[in-house]
Amino acid sequence: DYKGQKLAEQIFQGIILVSAIIGFVYGYITEQFGWTVYIVMAGFALSCLLTLPPWPMYRRNPLKWLPVQESGTEEKKQADRKPKRHAKS
């Protein structure tokens, strides 16, 4: 559903943003760029774990689909059509 997709996107962006800020600050304080990368990668892994599987919190508002049509009606409609004639050039 669209609301679940929006929630997943907000969670994903929020975790990435927070982990980037924390990683930058910690890396700046320790003067180690590697820690920044590790913290951002951990945030990415956490956000993937929370947003990629179809958790029930993302499926609260299911879409309403059209009812299934009988397959015989399509064949009947195609048989009723007249063949098209192409104009000669």
C-alpha cells in the first residue's frame, strides 16, 4: 500500500541521516574516517532490515483491486471484432 511505502521511505531516510550525522561527528572527534564509513554502513544495514521485508506495519492499508473477470468474455469480445483493412499505398 502507498502509506506503507511512504512510512518505509521515511524510516529508511531517517536512519541513514542519523547514522551519517553520528558517523561524521564520531569520525571527526576520533580523526578516523573509517569509523564514519562503518557507522553509515551499520545504519544502512539496519534500515534495510527494517524496511525491505514486508512487515505487517507496512501492510495496514491494502489496495482494493478490481474483481476478476471471466476468461470466456475476452474470447467472445475478440471473436466479435472485425478484421481491419489496410489502405493500399
